[in-house]
Amino acid sequence: DKDDMDTRSCGVRHMCTLTLLLVSVCPLYCGASWMRLGSTPAGALEDQDCAGLPLGPKQRDLCRKKPFLLPAVRDGARLAIAECQSQFRHERWNCSTTEDASVFGQQLTSGTKEAAFIHAMMAAGLVHAVTRSCSQGNVTECSCDTRLQGGSSPTEGWHWGGCSDHIQYGIWFSRKFIDNTVKNTSRTSGGFTLSSMNQHNSETGRQAIVRTMATHCRCHGVSGSCAVKTCWKTVAAFEHVGLHLKERYERSTQVSDRSMRKTRRKDQRHLPVDTDQLIFFNKSPNYCLENRRRGVAGTRGRRCNRTSTGSDSCVLLCCGRGYNTHLVRHVQRCECKFVWCCYVRCRRCESMNDMHTCK
Ligand SMILES: *[C@@H]1O[C@H](CO)[C@@H](O)[C@H](O)[C@H]1NC(C)=O
Ligand SMILES: *[C@@H]1O[C@H](CO)[C@@H](O)[C@H](O)[C@H]1NC(C)=O
Ligand SMILES: *[C@@H]1O[C@H](CO)[C@@H](O)[C@H](O)[C@H]1NC(C)=O
Ligand SMILES: *[C@@H]1O[C@H](CO)[C@@H](O)[C@H](O)[C@H]1NC(C)=O
């Protein structure tokens, strides 16, 4: 009887240790991710308790302090995932998400430049969505950025005015919500850790919002003469941010992993890495074949373009495996005519088109 008790309490103790371990490393290495909020339907967050959401301990704390930012967190995740998929729609890796709570599965911790891109996009999405929320007057602690106001260039006849987007608040929130370490990662000796690398790439994402900001002006003066202009700054449409970061992805830099001592050479220089650069540890797989363990979906079944010479061509996308051709029927409205008065009459036109999918 006593033995039985001991085993049981031991079992419970083990459970506790395990749970603690999971809670402390989980937001970074496994399990649920706040990015899952991106697939939460609108309205489902209103009566949610922060404890029931896929958040790490620090994020849960922020959620309790600033529950009014929860819709922006969801919008930011959704924006970032959609834009990632749009930027990569023609490539072997297409930014696909998993059905489970991890959203990107093993991809997030793979140390590849694709992971770097995801981290940057998620951090940027958060800045963007929080900033929009501020500008729409939904958050009292950040409406307009007034620091520019008063500045002017009288000779050129314009001055700062209006409501400039308050991105400093969004940047502050994105850092607080996502970053794990507080160390400045621009100058690390002996290479990066997975965590400091992710943090660097998140910062690159935030800086992309700063770098793509647009200036808008409105003319005043006699009959639109534009003698005086009022100008203000806003965040760019998120597609511009996506494009900006896609370029950084293409020029990303490999850095050394501090935990892999074997690959460290004495003469290896550790230059400070600019916040305009995305960084990664590991060379990417070719993403051709499915590999569940590595979170790779493979390109089987992907639609390819037989006449394209780019990454969506059947040769490149299918990795030389060849493709299947299906005949698909298209029905369209055509030969539309305006009929007096007042409607448009169309015919239905059918066409048969070839569609190619990778074997
Ligand atoms: C601001 O609040 C309104 C009303 O609650 C909501 O409909 C809108 O989506 C919010 N905007 C942002 C960007 O969060
Ligand atoms: C990090 O350090 C660099 C150079 O030492 C400095 O220019 C930068 O402002 C620092 N960043 C932060 C967030 O403290
Ligand atoms: C990405 O490709 C996979 C097949 O490899 C497909 O199942 C998935 O729907 C694609 N995702 C997107 C967002 O296009
Ligand atoms: C295939 O690629 C060609 C050349 O890039 C382009 O003109 C065409 O619209 C593409 N077709 C489809 C179905 O995307």
C-alpha cells in the first residue's frame, strides 16, 4: 500500500517537473504559438480569458494588462501569415501552416532563412496591426505621433501636421510581446544562439516597418494652389513590407551557431550584424519531398506553370519529377452587352484549360 503511494506521488512530481519544463521552453521550442491567434475567427476573442489562449507566460501577462490589444495581435498574426504565403506562392517552400497549435511546426526552430523570414514577418505584422489600432483611436495610450509636429520647411512651403502613425508604441509592444532576451543582439561575440538570432530577425521585421513608412501631404491654398502643404507619415501597406523583407530574405547572411562548437573557427570574424539584414544558421533543404520530421510539405500536387521560366515553372517546382496534366473546365461570363434600359446581358462561355500539377 505504501509503495503504491510513493510511486503515485513520484509520478505526480515527475509530471510537475515536466510541466514546468514545458512551460519554460515551450513558447520557443515546441507546442502552441501566439501565431495561432491568426486563425481565430473575429469575435471569438471577446469573451476569451487570457489563460485559455496559446500564449507564453510573459505574453499572458501582457494580455492581462492590455486586453484591448488582443484583436490587434490576432490581426497582426493573420496579416503576417497571409503575406508570407502571398510572397512565396510561386516557390517550393510556400509558407504553408500546419493544422496544429504550432502553426509552422518544426520550421520555426529550423534555423533556416525561411524561419528568419517568418520571424521577421510576424514581428512586423504585430507592429503594423498595433499601429493601425492606435491610429483608429482604439488605444488611448497611443493615438498620433506628435513628435514631428512643429517641424517644418518654410522655404519649401510645407510643415508636419495631421496624425502621423505612432509606430514607436507598436514597436515597443512587438518587442515586449515577442522577444525573450533583453540583450542587445547587434554585437554578440562567439556567434548567436537560436533565441538571439530569432530576436535579431524579429527586429529586422520591425525596422522594415520604419524603413517603408510613407509620407502623405495635403495641399492648402487658394483654389488648390498648394502654396502650403501639411504632411504626415503612415505605415506602408503590408504588401510593401512583405516585398521589402522578401528582398532581405534573398540577401540573408549565414552566421555561426554558438552551440555548434565544431563549426567555429578561431579566425572567424564576428562583425556586428545590421538590423537591415536577416540571418540564419542552417542551409535550407530543397523542399522537394515531404519530410514531416522537418516540417517540410514537399511540392507533390502543387500547381506549376509549363511556360514560365521562374520558380513556378514545372521543371523547378516539381524538382524534375515531372507533372500531371488535367483538363479543367472554365465557365465565364462573356460577350456582355448593355441592354436598354438598364441591364447587362452576358453569355456563358466555356473553355477547357490545361492545368499541371507536380508528380
Ligand atoms: C477598432 O475598434 C473597432 C470597434 O471596436 C473595431 O471594429 C476595429 O476593428 C478596431 N480596429 C483595429 C485596427 O483594431
Ligand atoms: C545596440 O547596440 C548598437 C551598437 O552598439 C546601438 O547602435 C543600438 O542602438 C543598440 N540597440 C538597442 C536597442 O539598444
Ligand atoms: C503549399 O503547398 C502544399 C503542398 O505542398 C499545399 O497543400 C498547400 O495548400 C500550399 N499552401 C498554400 C498557402 O498555398
Ligand atoms: C505562366 O507563366 C507565363 C509566363 O510567365 C504567364 O504569362 C502566364 O500567365 C502563367 N500562367 C498561369 C496560369 O499562371
